[in-house]
Amino acid sequence: MPSEDAGGSLVAISDLHVGYAENRALVEALRPSSPRDWLIVAGDVGDTAADVEWALGLLAERFDTVVWAPGNHELWTPQGDPVTLRGVARYQHLVRRCRELGVLTPEDPYPVWRGPGGPVLVAPLFLLYDYSWRPAGFDTREAALAEAYRTGIVCTDEFLLHPDPYPSRHEWCAARVAETARRLAERDPALPTVLVNHWPLVRESTRVLRYPIFAQWCGTEATADWHRRFGATAVVYGHLHIPRTTWHDGVRFEEVSVGYPREWRRRGVPPGRVRQILPAPDGVPPTAW
């Protein structure tokens, strides 16, 4: 169970991709700064069920509390993975394994961080995407997808992330958005939130993508106001592999991904470091969209 003792920090990381040996080594080296640190893991831990379990299990042994929100890679059903479950069944399998490891998931009661910067409700979300972040000039989901296939910018989800038993990923997304909005609306309104989702909650986050057409696999218009609607003091996400701090409507957004080795080798900072969410770090530049 989460500790309610004061002290420690609420920190976050995502897109660990431990199938890469270099990234696996980063996770093996990851340690809390305090025995009271909570760690948010915002998806894309690995591609196979075994890799996800290994990484989250290791982190759960080290951090006071680990809070996980799934990414698209965890939901893939890749060839060679002994766990051949698809869609909802695969997600439910990972939730069960997380619970056995003591890791909190979007299906558990949202925990309250009571350390420095708290109390704050930490809400891990699982929302997917619905192809509504389409490029200009493409008015339908079908047209945007056709353009992606024409240009060769197609997310691997189209081949490995199955929506079973839903007919499509966008219908699974709609169900997740509706259920999650209901749960968030029932929270204690006196508590601010830290919203955690693998995919960005606002489209502005994707404006920096090298290939803008990829944004259709990055989120949904349905969450555009959630940071205001649900009292967020911070929003944590990953998926884009572009770690940065930005602000939207006065709310701090933290993209906390590690990314692939070919990406983090080009950065001027050491890889695999957690981002402090609470207490709010001093000197965070207020970059507004």
C-alpha cells in the first residue's frame, strides 16, 4: 500500500523500452533519492509481457510506490511473445500482474500523494487515441489514414495493437474516455490532480513532431480540456520521445520519455533520469503554448 508519510518526491519517467540492452541498463541503474519517493511510469515499458513485468517488478522493489499507465507498446501482441493475448484481455493480464507486483494501475483507486507538494490525487489514465488529430485538409479518419499509408508514416499499432473485442481502436478509445471521465468527475473536488497518460492530452504537444501526420496516433480531441476540467496541477505523458516541460492554461505539462538509444544519445543530458513532478521544482521555465 502507498505510504502516507511526509517526505520524498513524486517523480516520473516513461518510454523505457527495455527490449534495448542500453535502456535495460538504465532501468537497472535507476534508484530513488529517498525511501519515500513515488515513481510514475507513463507507459511503453517494453514490447513483451515479460519485459514489462521485469521492469515494473524491479522498480516496485526500490520505490515506495509505483504508478503505471500503459502505453501502446505494452498493448502490442508481437510475434514470439508467449503471452498471445490481444486487446482488452492483454491489458487485463498486465493489470493483474501489476497488482501481484504491488504496482498501481488505471483500474485501481487513485492514490493520494501526501508528501511535499501534496495532498494531490495521482490519476493514471488509459485513453488510447481516436485519429481525431488529423492533418489539415483531411476531414475524415479514413482520409487521414490513407494519406499516412501513401506517405509511409504509419504507426506499428496498425499491425500489432489489436482492439479486441472492440471493432476498432477508436471505439476502444471512446469507451476508455467515457469511463475515465466518469471516475474523474467523482473524485474529491478539493484535491488537485496529477493526470498521467501515455498519450498527450492536448494536441499542442504534437506540434513539434517531425512528421505531423503521426499525430493521429497520439491522442484525442476529447481530452482537450481535461487539465482544466479535472483540476490538474501537472500533467505527465510520454509517447513522443521529446522530453520537455511546457505550460498550457497555467498547467505544467511534463513529457518524461527516455526513448530509443539512437534518440537519447543525441541529447545533451544523461539518459534515464526521472523528472520531478512534486514538489514542483524551482526554476522551471514557463514556456507557454
